[in-house]
Amino acid sequence: MAIYKISYSKEFKRANIHNYGCNFNCTWCSYKLGNHPKPDRFLDLGEIKEVLSRMDIEWVHFVGGEVSTYPLLEEVADFSKNVLGVRTKIGHSNGYNLPPESIDAISISIKSLSEDFYIKYTGKSNKSVLENFQAVYERGIEVDASSVYIPELIDHDEIEEIVTFIADIDPKIPYHITGYIPVPGTPWRTPTWDEITKAQKIAENYLEQVEVSWFSSFEDYLKMISKNPLYQKVTVV
């Protein structure tokens, strides 16, 4: 659980701080689709601060694995926000740990409202996930939510339960549904576009901002990554 790379997105003046490691073991994790060997080296706090200090940035995004497992997250976030004067965001999180005070925005994945489901498929309880989701909202952190639609596992009924939970906190919270891309060795298939749009319509009955993404294969996803400006970045260190 440490930082191994910093990249730069010029168009958005954004530094991306890449973490390695996660405290969940999700059966369907998309990281299992690519080649993600353990890095040869990790960056120390001094290196991270030095690199960020010489970059032309307005945002620092923490990404990769589960960023909240990085022991020095609070120090890097404090430095970014209070010394460099930029905004900070955790690009994706399972929500198991509360983010530090210096985080301005966070995207949290909600997989189910069932604790048994979480324990079976992630190895962890969802009690803190649901509590932390509400807590970050009440702290004034800009929060959005996401779920992976997996046919016959996280399906329309499950999506409706999740969006009901979110809407009870605030129906203006943005929500994103991602179509599952099959991981080798798992029993679930790719959802159809009709299934994804039905899930979107269900969510829109409760929430004001709902987006979806769907790819027929991992290769199609990689093609999108190569063309979408949001994902264009260069490695700095």
C-alpha cells in the first residue's frame, strides 16, 4: 500500500498519484484484467512533495487500488491542499476507510446494501462503507457514487436498493453505473446495453444525475482509454 508513480494530465492541470495495493479482494475487480505486477520501487514522501512542487497543477488525484490504505495519504493531501493550494480528490474508493480532512472530493463504489454479500465477494463488511458514505457527505466533501452492474449478481433489484440508499441522503449525488467486463475464472457475463439502460432508468427514478458506461470487451475499454482526454497523461516519476 504505497505510491509508485506520479503522472500528469496537462489538459486538466492534474497530478495523478498512483497507489499500489487494496484492502478488498473483489472477485470481479477490473485490475485482474490487466498486467499489474508489484512495482520495483515506491516513492518516499520527500520525492512526492518535490515532484508536486514543480508541477503546474490545479488538482491532485489519488488513484489506484485502494488509496486509503496508503499510510501517508493524510500528509500528502495536507501538503497538496494547504501548501500548494490545489484541490484534492480520491478518484475511486471502496469507502471502507474515511478520507483525511484535506480531501475535497471522493468517488465511492457501493456494491450492495447486504453485509453478507460484501463479506462473500470482497472479504469485508459494508457497515463502515455505508456509514462513511454518509459521513463524507455530511462533512461537505464532494462525493459521488458508482456501482458495477453484473447480471444476476448486482442486477436491477440491487441497483434500486443502492440508489434508494443514496437518494435518502441526497438525490443530487451523482451516480455512475459501469457494465461489468468479465474477469477470467468468474461465472458472470457482460451485460447487454438494454440491461444497462434499464438500470439507468431505474436509478433516474431516484437520483438526478445518473451516467452509465458499457464496453463489449476489455479491448473496447482500452480503445476508449487511448482516445478519451480524461485518461491522457504522461508519467513524471
